[in-house]
Amino acid sequence: MRRPFSCLPLFAALALAALVLAAGAAAPAPAAAEMSREIFERVAPAVGQVRARDCRDGPARSGTGFLFEGGDRLVTALHVVAGCSRLDVYFERGGGRTLGAELDRALQPVDLALLRLEGDAGAPLAAAPGGPQANDELVALAFFLGAPSLDNKSLKVTFGATRLSGMLPAEVRKELDASRAIDLELEIVRLDGHLLPGASGAPLLDREGRVAAIGSGGLQSGAASISWGLPAAHLAGLLSAPAGTGGAAAGAASVQSASLYATPEPESEGAAPVARLHCGELAFLPLGSRGFRELAATADDMLGLQQLLDHFALYGVTQEIVEGFRFDVYVPEEQGAAVAVPDWMGTPVEEDVCRAYGEGAAADSTVEISFGGMHLAGAWQLQEASALAEFVLLRHVNWWPDPSFTYLAPSQRPDGLVVRRKTFHGPSPVSLRSALAFETLAARDLALFGIVAIDHAHDGPAADRCAMMPGGPGCAEVAKALERMAHGVLAAHLSTFPIY
């Protein structure tokens, strides 16, 4: 992936890696937006979970909406309700009422809808004067991940293009242009942080509880999504739009709504919120399953990825096999990072960090994925924190780096990401063979996460023998083990922070 570095003693190598990470992550993150309890109690009753059923494209949907310009009028994202014949809105903080609704007006190029409720739900929210500026802190109030409980999440407005076309990769722009799913010249608000499924149509509020923007969508490609909102200025156009049904919202494979998520049926409204995984100091949420090509689209090291793929192909793990890999994605609640776990591993187990192992048909796999993260008080803490993270992930200190697949120095990106990837060999505590570990350590905005894939019974000589004679005795089992290892290594490599 990069040129090798000298095989320093382990703790010296840890200190060197941490020191360079610290140098690249010196800028502190802005303080999170805060909303007083008084303001939250005032605005929360106006926010409801929008539930759409009997949709022409099949699955039920859920999103978020908010009262605006009247107690019986609710704003949400058009893609949540378009093409669905049965709509209702659940107001958890508004007495737990559920009101039927119908689509009253739609502004399709902007992806906004105005619903008419079957009754008065309370006091509407007000729009903030002017538009949000870069570095402004906003609070999203939403029913994240389809859960029937209202939650809040801090988001930061970032610098960059204010048109949707300016923040999307070329291949995604081309797809969206062909599908006409949304106006590419739409004025948007760039967001730093995940706009989780369920937040489409959610109010993004300033510190005074006024609507500064509306949750819209996110880029599906990549482990870590790129999210945006709509300036509240678009609300005036929605209110003056002609009455109508709005039709079915166009779709695009590369762009996910932030809320196309299975809607809880009424009898399950009291279900517990989506389970969080506590991995070190960070709480991670499941974001669903994605294929290799989706994650590879926004990898932060394309050259290193290609070198891994070429190496795996030498041992029979071809591009065709890799294209079939799927990954479960987990994201921290507050940071924009995301980690990928092979889909055959099942739900990670909370230990000192989160660890995932094979289950079902893959229960005999020797591959483990471990990940976790921590908040940093300042850049001065990163040296110690990164060394500690590596020690916890690798479980012991008796590892030596593989120069062929270890970065010479951490890679730095203009948005503040500092990442280092290393491969290690060492004794296995669970087998008579050696172990192989592939690690990613990444930091940005004083948040640090690490992920490591460990094959606890890596048989290098057998892999070399079967690469030369694929039909030899035992090579079918060796091929299966190598495929599992490659899946784990790619999961660690594709875990990253998104580009904003």
C-alpha cells in the first residue's frame, strides 16, 4: 500500500504513529450545539413521525415532519410520502396521538411535501431568519432509524459548494441527472455528521428552536454517508406550490433518502429504540448492509485498495469474488466516521471494544473484527490515545509489522482526516499457526476510531502452495479461509471518515 518503514520495536512504532497523528489533528472541533430544556420542551410537540404505507414501490417508509404555518399542516420530505396511499403522523411528545394525513402540496424539484392533518396537532414551528452559515451548529430532532422515540443529534454546517452538484462525485451526478430524482442545482446545506435514516423531513433547529434547514438526504455510496439539508428559505415556495399529489418520487441507486426505513406498525410503537453498541467511548448505530462497490466508491486510499485487490487475486480471491462481498455498516452517533464489518459475522459483542466473529455457516472462521473509538480533550491527548487504541484492538504486544502493507507515514486529507494503516504478524493465542492483523487508525475533529481485522490462524505456507497448485489437497478449505480473511481486511481498509 505504501513503502515499508523500518521494523522499530512495537512501542516505539506506536509512539511514532501517534505523534504524527497528533500533528495532523491539531484543530479542535467546535463545541456541539446546545438546546435548553425549556426550548426542547416547547418545540418537541410539533415534531412527528411520518409513516407511509401502501406505497407503489413496495416497502413502507418512515420519516420525520414538523408543524408549520398551522396546527394541521406538516412539512416533510416528498420522497417519504410520494406514491403512498395511506399516511399518518405520530406525535410522541404531543400526547402520543396519531393523526391521519394526506398530501396537500409538493415541491418536487426541492423534494419537499406539505401534509394536511385530520386535526389540529398544536403550535407550529417558526423559520429562522436568513440561512445557516458555515460552522453554525444545528440540532436535528427526528425519529432516527424508524424508532418510535424522538431523539436529538448535533450537526455542523460545513464549508463548500452550496449547490447539490458541487458536493457529489461525477458518477453520482450523472446518475441523478438521468433519473431526475432531484434538481442538481438545488441550494443545499452541507452537513458534517450522519443524517441517519428516519431524519428526512426533520427540522434542523438553531439554538432558539427555529427551523434553519430541513433534513433531506445522503450519499449512499461509501461506508460513511455524505449528508445535506435544505435551507428553510425553500418553505415559502412549498406553501405557494399548487395543490396536488406530487406523484411517485424518482429514485437513484447512489442516493439514499435519510429515512427510507421500514415503518413500525402501530402495535410495535412501544418497542425499544434501536440498540446502540458501546465500543470504547463511542456509541455506534447500525446503518444497514452495503456491497463492496458501494463502499469502494468513496475509499480514502484508492491506490492501497487496488494493491490489496491485486494481492488477493494472486491467491485466488478474484475481483468477481470480492464484488460479492457485503458489509454491515456501523456509525458513531455524533461523529461522521463509519466502520464496516463482513455481513457473515453477525452483531458485534460489546467488550472493552466491540468484537465480531463468524456465526452460522461461518462459525468456524478464525477471523475477528474489533473496533472502537474515543473522544479527545485536545490534540495533546492523541499520542497516548492512539497507542492505547492499538494495544486494546490487537490484544497483546507481540506483533511485528509487515513492511509490504504498512504506511510509511500517516496519510492526511484537506478536510482534517489523518489515517494510518498497518499490517502485523504475530503469535496466535488460539492456534498453533501465526496470526495476521490489518489495522486502520483514523482521527478527525478530535475523534479517534480504530478497527482491526485479525486472522488468528493464518496459514501462509498453505496459501503459497495452493496459489501454485489450486487443485491440491486441502486447497478448497484454504481458499475459503483466504476469502474470509480478505473480506475482513477489506472491511478494515474501507472504514473511514467521509469527505465533506
